[in-house]
Amino acid sequence: MEPQPQPHNNYVALIIGVTGLTGVSLAEALSRPDCLGGPWKVYGASRRPLPAWFSPSLLHHYITLDALDTEDTRAKLSPIAHEVTHVFWVTFQIREDEETNVAMNGTMLTNVLNVLRSSPSPRLHHVTIQTGTKHYMGPINDPVRSRHLASHDPPFHESMPRLPYPNFYYALEDLVASYAPSLTYSVHRASIIIGASTRSTHNALLMLAAYAAVCRHEGLPFRYPGTRYTWEHFCDMIDAGVLAEQHVWAAVTPQAKNEAFNCTNGDFFTWKKMWKVLSEEFDVEFVDYKEEDDFDIVEMMSHKGEVWEEIVEKHGLYKTKLEEIACYPPFKVVANFKFQHVSSMNKSKEFGFLGFADSFKSVRKWVARLRHMKIIP
Ligand SMILES: NC(=O)c1ccc[n+]([C@@H]2O[C@H](COP(=O)([O-])OP(=O)(O)OC[C@H]3O[C@@H](n4cnc5c(N)ncnc54)[C@H](OP(=O)(O)O)[C@@H]3O)[C@@H](O)[C@H]2O)c1
């Protein structure tokens, strides 16, 4: 019989948003017997039952709860409130106006922390909060505010001051910091996340995969939905596996307590080069950028729900609806940035997190994974 690893810390994780892009990778990381700080006991939560592609063996127990609902959260988390030592916050609710986002996301986090803190013998001592580069850009998806935003100049650095706009990321940081000193926290400011889930609000790779599949199915050109500027300038992204590693590292590393860290793969790419990789992976012809192309991916894909259903049927894929798995407006915003979307990883490295990925290899890996999960053809 193989020797079983002995728990050292008896750490118990609760991943809120476990079926999302980062949640899945966190469940995989934390369930490995040799995970930093482990072996861990891992609970995961989100609203809907587990999808068929999610392996229940990654979790000790899966909990369905709506973190927006105070009573539901209390009922579902009270039985484990005395056990949980670490919360991994990888969930969010997003609406158009940022005031609503501040209110909703603040309520969700308050509901969860209040239950865990109200146990007669709470063990909770660290919360990781995932946010993103909107910390430096402001509410870019708010249709009114986005027209007048004065964002920071990239590369984004953690020391940049907050912008003078409402931002639910700031609200979450302030909220978790308000529990000090009885709790520590870390903030993970993610770039565009590349991973595999059908339960994600903004899944750039799946959105591009669905677009490419429609182009292939209908014999349409796989055009880039942005500007020449973003086609030729640098952007960065983050592999969901590396992001999960950064969460775990910060959760168990004393010098990372009460700090915020950017999280990117540590390299850059141009969409022009990435488009070649995507074209190869999705088996569509590479189409170079053309100025005269007046092409709106949001408009085009808004009519392709039935085509996606045909593709799912034809290839025997896991059943999804296009509008549930692919959200095109945020990608259109990214593809039309007037600046290079890049963040510095210096602080993260200086504090001791050295995780990285080659963005091109990462994209190829996650495309293969989505295919293996039978989510894309
Ligand atoms: N996606 C990106 O590329 C990206 C990039 C940078 C930053 N971020 C930031 O990262 C954070 C996490 O986003 P993500 O993209 O990793 O998440 P995600 O993939 O969209 O996953 C969200 C998860 O939360 C669950 N969920 C949603 N509402 C819930 C509720 N009320 N109660 C309980 N569970 C709920 C979802 O499952 P159910 O729907 O079944 O509940 C799902 O498991 C956000 O702040 C986001 O802005 C994301």
C-alpha cells in the first residue's frame, strides 16, 4: 500500500464559485495531496447543481447556495462554519451599473463571512479575493461611465492609487480588510482568465471557440473583432491553473497576508499572433486584419444561438446554450482598447510567487481540455 500523505495543518477550504473558471482550477489544485499547505479538505459552493463535466471527487462535499440570499447562505454554511479555515472567493454578480455591482457583491461576501464568523469556535483565518484589472481601468463595461473613464497608464502596478469611480473590487477589498486583525486576506487582480467552464460569466476562450465553430460550420471568415491597434500591440492573460496556484500560495504564505497581487502569465502576446494559434487550434483559415472590415462580433453572434445548437447536436457535445456560455460585449471592449492591457508581475515575484505560463501553450492546452470535456467540437 502506498504511504498516504499526513495532514499537517488540517486546513479546510471553502471555494465560493467552484464551478467557474478559477473555481475548477482551485478545486484541482487543492485536492492534490501534495498541494501547498495540504492535504486540504475542500468544500465547494455555487448556485446550480454540479455540471456533468465537473468531477465530484475533487471535493469533499459540494454545496448549492445563493450567496446573495442571506437565509440560504446561513442554512447551507452553518453546518461547516466551525471547520472552514480558508475562503477562496472566485465568484461575482455583474450588472451594467457599478453601484448595483458594489451592493450585490458586497452582500454576497458579507453573507458568507458572517456565517463563518458566527460559529461559536470559528477557525476561519484567511480569505482570498479575486478581482481583476478593472481595478486600474475603472468600470469599463458600464455603458455610461465607460465613455469618460480616465484609466491608469499600463503596465498596471499594485501601487497605483484607486480611481475616482465606484468599483465593486474596491468594495470587496475594503470589506475583507474590515475584519482585520481577526482575519487576513489577499487580493488577486487577474488578467483575462483562460480556463475551462460552462458556468462562467466571461469566458474569453470559450467565447472565441464558439465563434470559430460557427464560422467553420457556416463557411464564414474568422475575422478579428477589434482594431489594428490591439491586433498589433501587447496584451496579457492568465492561465486559470497559475491563478489558482497564486491563491493557494498567498493563503499559506505569511508575507503575502493583507497584500494585493496582479496575476498574469508573465509574458505578452499580440492578438495577431494569438489569432494564428487560435485559427490552427479551431481549424479555421487565418484571416489577417483589414481596416475596411466593419465587423461587429456582438451583432453577428446575437443571431447564432440556433447555429450553436446545431453544432452541439452534430458533434454530440455537452448541452449548452450560446447565451449562457459566451458573452461577446466584454471581448469587444478588450479588442478595442486604446492602450496595451498589461500588468506588472514584479510585486508577486518579489514576494515569492514565481508561477508563470507560456500564453500560446496555455491557450492550446485549454482548447484541448475544452474539447476533451466535449464542450467544443
Ligand atoms: N473571467 C475573466 O476573464 C476575469 C478576468 C479578470 C477578473 N475576473 C474577476 O474574477 C472574479 C471571479 O470571476 P470568474 O470569471 O473567475 O468567475 P466565473 O467563471 O464567472 O464563475 C462564477 C462562479 O460563481 C458562481 N456564482 C455566481 N453567482 C453566485 C451566487 N450568487 N452564489 C453562489 N455562487 C455564485 C457560479 O456558478 P452558478 O452560476 O451556478 O452559481 C460560478 O461557479 C470576478 O470578480 C471577475 O470580475 C474575471
